[in-house]
Amino acid sequence: MKKSIIILFTALLVFIPVYAVKNPVNIQGKIKGLSGGNVVLLDADRTTELARVKGLKDSFKMNVNVEAGDGRFYYIKVSLIGKNAVKLRNPIVPFFIDSRRLALEAQIIGSDLKLESVLPSPTLDEYFQLIKQNSYSGILSIAENNYLESIRLCDISPNNPKNQEMLHDSFYYVNQARTNLYNDYVHMIPTHPTSDALLAIICTGLKSTSIDDKVALISLFDKSMQDKFYGKQMMDAIHQAKASEVGMSAPDFTLKDVNGNDVKLSSLRGHYVLLDFWASWCGPCKSEFPSLKNIYADYKDKNLIVVGVSIDTNQSDWLNAIQSNGLDYMQLLDSERKTIELYNYRGIPYLILVSPQGVILERGLRGEQISKKILERVL
């Protein structure tokens, strides 16, 4: 197994819609402690609401048309109501919809929603078995509890050096445990090559990484898994990334400038274009601004256009950063962050040089590389 695919179990994939046949599904459940609260069914992105019902004491029923049996996680979310209702710290639990009729049981313990069973659900049964087989599951649970306790102690006494040291150490151990947990799941793939549950665990725990690593990872599963929900996501990400490699045509996009005008990347054909993906909150991005301003001044009459593309979600933050940093070259706002997928970048600043014909010449430029590559390519 390639070491390169041993990666942190810390982030979720960006979800791309996958279209399949929807089926009517009946879900009945009992959630101890619900007390007439609201129960929401969320799609795999944890955001799209598919159904919402009000509980009858601790029970609920919902009928919904969804893609069943495609291996994705769905999520039940609970919100309590009433004067004495507490805000749950963890109100969401994952499960699979792999049958037309499901009976779900859960309970609210403290401020957490805990899933106990979903019947019949062979995929969830296997999911629980995989968790038991992973020797780091218990270790991670202990590490996370220690981390939460260290946060509590720091809240009580934030200036206590021992508490700060405990917080630092517990954070390190949580990350290490997550890494080990994920690695153990990766090692299970050869013995579970057609497991929907394992593919879901792997893909929802996949930290942003290189395309070569993604290719190596999906290749460990049976090829048939590429037709499942997460397999399609993985393949879509691979195909999208390959479409934005050096030598490929730069994916087109249309974004608004500081005056609210639409600017289409392809409208800049005939010029070299240096794309700088940045954000107002990014310190390293700001360190690149002086050299970018110099490049703009030196090359604006030599067929080079510098274009800043901010992934800020707040327009005011973006405009204030442009003004405070004196950015006098073209600036566009990508508040929906669609360029992240188009250009497969996972960290900023990220700079890409595009030819007058719209072909990607360089990717991932930083520091002195920027001027060096422009000298090689433009002059």
C-alpha cells in the first residue's frame, strides 16, 4: 500500500450532486428525550433538508422520496423545543437508507444525540462492525473526551499554564488518534473491497490530498464501487482535477468585479493571465501582495493581466482587504467558492499562469517562483 494515501481523518469531501432513481421510503423512529421536538432528514451534504416532522412525544414518522441503497450517509438531526429544551452539542447522527421501511432508535444523552439501531439496515450493521474492528476507535474516544475536558478547564482558568499545556497535548493526541483510525480503515479495504460502509467511512474522512493519492485510494476498492455515491464523487473529483492540470484549457468561470460587473475568464484570451486565489483572512496571501503589485506594474504593458480571485464569503471583508492592501489590479469575488473545484486547489494563496490561448502553463506558484516563471513564459 502506498504511504501517500495514509492521510488524516479530519475533513469532508466537498459534495457533488449524484443523480439516481428516487424511491419512496418510510422511516419510523423513537428518540428517547425528543419530547415533541423536530426531526429533520438531511442529505449527504448535511445541509440539504429532505424532510422535517414534529415528534409525537418520543416518536416520529416521515415519508420521503430518496435515493436508496447507493451507499451514502443520510443524517437525522434533532432540535428540541420548549422552555426547558437544551441546545444539543451533537444533534446529528449518520445512517444509511438501504431499505424501503426503516425503524430507527436513538436517545439524547446529555447534549448528544446517540444512534442505537436502524432496522433493517445491513449497511449500518456493517458500519458498526467496522468501527468495532478498528483498534483505534476506543483510543480516539478517550482522546476526544480528554480534549473536551482540557477545553473546559481552559475556559475556567485560561491563564493557567498547566491547562494550556494540557489543551495543546490533548489536541495533538486527538489528531494522532484520528490519523491512526483512518489509516486502519484504509488497511481494511483489501478485505472489504465492495463495502458501502467502508467506502462511506473512507470518503467522508478523506482529507484534501493530491489526485494521485485519490486515484491510488479508489483503486483499492472493487471497480464496481465507482458507481456508488461516494465512488462517483471520488471519480468526479479526479476527472475535474485532471481537467485543470498543466497543459489543459483553463476551466472558464464568470465572477463579479469590485463594481459589480461580470467578468468571464475566457474574455481575457489573447493575454497571459496570472490568477491569484486568496482571501482577506489569509496571512500568507497578504505576504504575496507586494510581489504581485510589482508584477502588475512591470508587466501590465507586456500582455500580462493579474487577476485576484477572493474566496471570501463576506463582500465587505473582500472590499476592505482590497483597499487596505492597495490592490490595484483586477479583483473578482468567488463567494460561492466554485473555483476551488474548478481548479482543484486546497490551500491559498494559490497562483496559476494561463497562456493567451487559455492553456494552463503553471500551477501552485509561490514566492520567487512567480517572477521566475513569468520571465520564462511571458518575455
